[in-house]
Amino acid sequence: MSTGLLYTLSVVEVVILVAVLGIYLLAVAQGLKAIVSTLSEVTFGARAVERQLKATPANLRGLNVGLTDAATVLPDLSDALDRRAGKRTD
């Protein structure tokens, strides 16, 4: 084989290699675009959950106050109901 033919075949092989790598690069770019889209949706959802959970500590404090009040009142109420029903005589 002549050197000119070998040079030409080498150049053709390099061009084919670059074309194939370019095609795979485009495929990877499409996959990354899909991942970015999914991650943006997940980020949006996580931020929405974070905003909703910001009120949780205040709500829990209010719930604790209500439960503490109930725990204070319920024993007396239970005793009063027992006395009224005749189960206890104090």
C-alpha cells in the first residue's frame, strides 16, 4: 500500500471516530437534559415541602399547649363524672 492511501485511510478513520464520538456526546447531552428537568421538578417539590414545614414548630407548640391544658383538666373532669355516676364517693 502506498503512503498516500494510508494517510487517507487514517484521516477517514479519525473523521469517523470524531463523528461517532460527537453522536455519543449528543446522546449524553440529551440524557443530561432529561436529568436536569427531573432535578428541577424535585427541587421545586422539595422547596414546597420546606415552605409547608416552616409552620410546623409553631403548630406543634400550639398543640402542646392544648394537650397540656387537656391533661390538666381531664383528671378533674373524670373524677367529677365518676362522682356523678356514683362510682366514687369522696
